[in-house]
Amino acid sequence: MKNTEPYVVKDIAGKLGQAFLRNPLTAVLGIILLALGWISLSTMPREEDPQIAISGGGIIVAMPGATPLEVENIIAKPLEKKLREVSGIEHVYSMSMDNVGIVNVMYYIGEDREDSNLKLYDKVMQNMDEMPKGVMQPLIKPFDIDIDVPIITIAFFRQEHSKISTVDFNEKIRKLQHKINAIDNVAKTTLKGAHKEQFNVEVDMGKLSAYHLSMGQIMQAIQSLAANVPNVKGRTNDKKLVIFGISNAISSVEDVKNVMVANYMGSPIYLRDVANVEKGIDKQNFQDAEIIYRADGNKTNPFSKATPQVTLSVAKLAGKNAVFVAEDVMEMLEEHKDEFNESGIEYIVTRNYGERANEAVNELMHHLIITIVIIAVMLIFALGWRESLIVTFTVPAILAITLFIAYITGQTINRITLFAFLLSLGLLVDAAIIVIENIHRHLHSPGVEDKEMGALLVEATDEVGGPTNIATLAIIMTMVPMAFVGGMMGSFMKPIPYNVPVALFASLVVAYIFTPYLSLKLLKKPEHDEHHDIKNNPYGICEICEGDHETHKHDEEINREKK
């Protein structure tokens, strides 16, 4: 007769197993967990490395006519002293030069950038009354590495047969930059090696001397072009405001040439008399760059092409998906590809952080799957294929819970996050293996025929609950101190103490809920023979019941009673 007496549950493991053992919603819960994990994996922001919040700011204070020593004593040092009163500032250092002083501050890693910038601005403005006379309004410029590191860089250059001018080439790149800057989650775009259109004036020093002119007069005449002239403002007798102006007063090289520089012996001297004026690019900009690439794209050939280029850098907002932002930028480039080909413009993507991040995450996920398969194969030989299948299911369920919690807490998936998963993978299956092994032992123990299957599974789960909880808690406690490590290394390794304890706790819950449930569906009690064979056993022990043959009654009467 079967033993129908209920088992008295003592541990949380048995309570969870008993609550979900025959609950019809247990299967639904498992499907929901796997679905949430897949959604989290697909939508979680992906990065190659975790984004560390390193920020600071600079205060630029100008004092015309002051020497570096004066700037240091009356601007830099007093300002440094005041800034050290601000909490969250780790380093303060200054530079003193002629007419200007610059004080830079670095916040502690992990400090909130917006709050720190507000405190910095507030401290400077509070002490404006202590600034010496003659000091101009300070310029406070925060900087943030989060939006200064580009995720994608594109090098644009002209083809050999291209007839587009340098000015038009740069103008097309700037128009594209403006469109890319409007893409969602793009924080900052910069151009390196770009030039602007301008009028270049090359003064002939011989002619300048012949007309008894100085460079100061030439400079004053040229600077007047930057003023908004003519622009005469006044009021009429009936109190109406009248503004006079000339549209496009300077629009060509001839207009610049006809600028009067001075009056010599009653005759006007124009800029064309002493200088050569031409329309071109900003020659004073020496930030030129070249790109060297293989013309035929064959990696076996040496680099054979070197041409001037303009690099467009795109940075994303902190915490956003680098993969999605990079894909949007590449899509924008494809939309302008035909236009670039018509103009003779080519481009090469020299850095694609989003693609690299996606490849790194996919590669680690691939290795994660391989590890799960290896564990499953090992368990087949140790316990059996059904037991191996049960334990194998628990791994994606645990990872799904961990990924979902990481997603809702604003984390990103990167190589350190996945390293935390790989690190904890060997620990994740411990709880499930312990439970399934104890269930396996109970199923093959004496008197198993007299126990109801559900009570046996609950009892086996409850027995190992206490030791398993203590062992898992001990491992979690070894990871917790890592969360309090400061500095850059602490911020870099933060995903490990954040995710490993969550994964380990999830492994307990999943093992106690789903292992008994799946065991009820997949495992069966072994069918013992009616007559135990002990003839070949020299010790007289029953190989199935592991008991003394004399204590068992293997006769047809008892067999009929059982039937």
C-alpha cells in the first residue's frame, strides 16, 4: 500500500516545491521567464565595455594685461581654495598664462555629472565679489567623457577624378553632419580636418613699404569687413526707428580688393594695390589629415593610397544602445551614397563601435551556449538524459531572470556583464544539480514503491534546502565587497557584484520551483523485479533494495496483495 501521509515541510525549498509542483501556472511562469529574458537580451543597450562616468569642468578667467605670476596669485590660487570646498571634486589643478588663468577640476568617478556641474557653477558665482578689479566674467565649461568618446568615425575623401572643390566638399560633409546630429540618441558630432571658405589676403611687403603703410593699417581695414557696416540707426522726428543697410556688401573677391586701406598724397589706396586677394579655404587651419587605404580593397596588397580626408565622429548619449545608434548612422550614410558618388566623394568607416559591441556580445553568448551544452552532456553520463534535460532548462531560466533585472535597473550588456554570467555559470547549476541528485537518490532508495511521487519530490527538495541556501549565501557574500571598490576599476567591474549575486539567488528559486515540477513530468519511479536476484551476490544483499534477502518476502501471495 502507498504511503499517503503528507510530508512535513521544514524549509523554504520544500515550500516552494510543494506550492508549484502541481500548479498549472508553473509552466506559464517558465515560458514568461524565458520570454522576458529574450526580450531583455534583444532590447538591452549593448556596449563593448561598460561606460564609466568620468567628468569634470574648467573655469577660464581672463584678466587683460596681467602677467602669469599675477594671474596665479590673484586668480588661480584663490579660486582653487574655494573649489576645494565643493564635495565630489577629487582633483583641482590650474594653469596661469598671460592675460588668462584656467582652473580644471576632476570629479570623483561615479559622481552625478549634472549635480557636480551645478555645484561648480554655484561656487564660482557665489565668490564673484572676491574677484579682483579688471577680471572678466568667468567662463565655466564642463566636460564629460561619456559623450566625448565616438562610437563611429567616417573618413570622407575625394576620388581622383572628382571635380568638386574643397569648399563644396566640406560643405556637403557639414550638411551630412547636421542631419546625423538629429538622429535619436546621438549626443555629439565633430569634424576633424575640415576647412571653411574664406578670402585669403597675401600682402606684398615691398608694395606696403613703397606706400609707407604698416601691417596694422592693413589689419584694421580687413577687420572692418567683419563689422556689420554700413548699419546706421537713428530716429526720425516722429519717433520712428530707421535702419539703413546694404545687402551682400562683401560677396566676391572684387569687393575685398576694392576695400580702401589708406589715402596717400590725395589718392586712395586699395587693398588690391598692396596685396593679392583670392577666394579659398582657411589656410591658417593646420589640422589637415590624410587617410591611407588599399585602393583595390585587397588586404594582401600594401597600403597604396594616401589622400586628404575629413573625419566625422559621432558620439552617443550615455546608457544608450551603441548598436542601434551605429545602425542609424550607417543607414543615413546609405541614403546619401548616390549623392556622394555623383560628386566624386567616397567614405570609409574607420571605427564602428556598435558593430564591435554587437560582435563581442554575440560571441560571448555563443560561448555561453556551448558551455551549457557541455554541462548537459556531462550530466547525461552522471545522472541520465532526463535529469540532464531538467538541469539544462534551469540555466536559461536563471539567465533570463538576471538579464531582466539588469534591464529594468538600467544596466547595459557588455563584455563585463557577460563575463559575470560566465563566471557564475558553474555556480548556477549547483542548486539544480543538488536537488535533482537528491531526487534521483530518493527514486532509487528502498521502499520507494510505497511513497507517492509528489510527496517524494517535495521531501527530496526540502532535505537539501538548508545546506544549499547556506552554501549559496556564502558565495554571494564573497561577491558583495566588490561592489564597494572605488575608483575606475570599481566602476569597470561593477557588473560582477551586481549580476552574480542576482544570478545565484535566482538559481535557488528556479531550482526549488522548476526542478520538482519537471521531475514530476519527466521522471518515473524505477520498476523493480518481482524476485530480486541475489544468487550471484556473494554477500546475500539484494541489488535493487540493498537489503538482506531474509528480511524481504518475495512470494506470490504478497505480490498478489500488492497488485
